[in-house]
Amino acid sequence: MARRIRVIGSTSDDGNCPTLYEDVDTGEVIVQGYTVNDPEDLTQFQHVLDGESFVVVPRELLTRFPLKD
């Protein structure tokens, strides 16, 4: 079954990334952003599981749309 996704907000003026989303059933937050793929950057992350990846999130996106319970 597909997730039911709600847009929380974006700092993009034209609808592109970055954007925050919420799974309305689980409350999980999903982030749309540019993928970190520089090999030197990736060596600095710890405890990375199969299937995990990293995206860049501007601080402004998180401060403009604080998550609420």
C-alpha cells in the first residue's frame, strides 16, 4: 500500500526541492533534497545501513516549518 503523503512546506519559490513531507499514517518525516554523493563526504558518515542515503537540507527549511506533535 502506498504511503499517504502531506506536504509540510518548502523554501523553494518554484516548487522544486528542498521540501518536507509527512506520512499522515505514521508521522514519519520525508525530506526531498539534493543527494550527498561526494565520496569524501560519504566517508564521514557513521552507522550507515543498506538502503540509507543522505540529502542536503537547508537550515531555513527546518526553522521555517518546525515539526509539531
